[in-house]
Amino acid sequence: MVDYSLYLVTDSTEAILGKRDLVQVVEQALEGGVTIVQYRDKTSDTGALIATAKALHKICLQHKIPLIINDRVDVVLAIDCEGVHLGQDDMSVASARSLLGPSKIIGATVSSIEEVQVAVDQGADYLGIGTLYATQTKKNTKSILGVNGLREILSWLGSHEKKEAREMKTVVIGGVNLSNVQRVKYQLSAPRTPSVPPKPIDGVAIVSAIMASPSPKATTAQLKLLLTTPPPFV
Ligand code: TZP
Ligand code: MG
């Protein structure tokens, strides 16, 4: 069973990483307790991507944590890591599945019910639902869902006739940080009414709150603690 609860998405840009080494920052996040890592790098060439992915995979394996590659099925095949994360402009989930086979993890970014439906039908393993809150990390996002947009998607999944939809794993991305993570985890589930079964999220996906932190290990540990502590207002 994959643990999606604290999903680290990397960023290699200087604005977030500064002069630090990506692999060292990810290692600190692993020590702090992230449960899954996505290597997201929009600028490196294929050779550099494969080299960094290999280095990340090595440390992830040491911590028994899955490594997911953003966009690039070819890199997953080259290094035999655990899976791929696909956006709406990338290869389809169905094509990735036929290239990767049944045992690799395939995630899809979704921001509307229509996109959710396609990802579910094509057999994605999890959905990255976003953008929850506006964020500097990804400025050109199509849509800011906010709490209401997210609840709509969770309600749709939770009340779906198909088991694959009801049991789809979900992580929420966009603007999640130390100050809102508890709220995001515990207050955004679909309303608990008889007609709409609850569909709690399975995890939060975080870039800058961890990657830009001066102490990624301590910040990750704090996030983990908040995620496992229901707030008093629930
Ligand atoms: N997709 C939607 S928002 C986002 C991505 C990759 C970036 C989220 O970054 P942060 O720093 O956690 O807000
Ligand atoms: Mg993409």
C-alpha cells in the first residue's frame, strides 16, 4: 500500500532551492518523514534528468519511499523507479499504463470533474487535485479550485457508482504549508450527509513549504505531526 499522506514534489529552481543541492534537500525531507517523492524538473535535459533521478531513487530506496517522475515515462523506464505523474498536457494515463504495465504508480493532475472522470476511466492510481490555493511555485495554473472546487470533486468521487472512483486515492496540491495543513487535511472532506458519503483526502502534496525551508527535516517533521493531529475545531 502506497502512503500518500505527505507527498513531496521537488523543485530545482534557484528561487526555491537557492544554492543548495537538490539531493541533499530531499534527503533531509526523507529524514523528516515524507512518505512519497516526485522528482519535478522542467528544465534539465534527458541525461541530467536520468542522473538526478538515479541519485534520488537511491536515497528513496534507502528510506523505502517510492519515487515518482513528473511528466517523463521514459525516465521511469530508464531507472526503473516506482511511477510517473502526468499533467493534462502530458501522455495520457492509458498510454502510460500500456508502457509501464500494471505495477507502476500512475498519478494524474486534475482540476475539473471531466478530468477526474478521464483519469478514473483510464486507471490512474491517484489524483493530484489542484490548484487548491494560489501559489508562487506554479503561476500559470489553469484554475484555482479553492475549498469549494475541491469539495465538489471529492463529493463526486465519494458518491460515484463505481468502486474505482469511490476508492481513488487523492492528494491535494497548491499553497499547502505549515499554517494551513491541518485545516486542509481535516476540514476539506466531502460533507458527511447520507446522500454524499465522506471522501477524505489521502494526502497533501507540497513543494515550497519543504523545499524552500531552511531546515527541510524539521519542517517535514512538523508537517507530519500536524497531519496526524486532528485540530480542536473538528
Ligand atoms: N501543481 C499545482 S500547484 C503546484 C503544482 C506542481 C505547485 C505547488 O507548490 P507549493 O509551493 O506547494 O504551493
Ligand atoms: Mg506535466
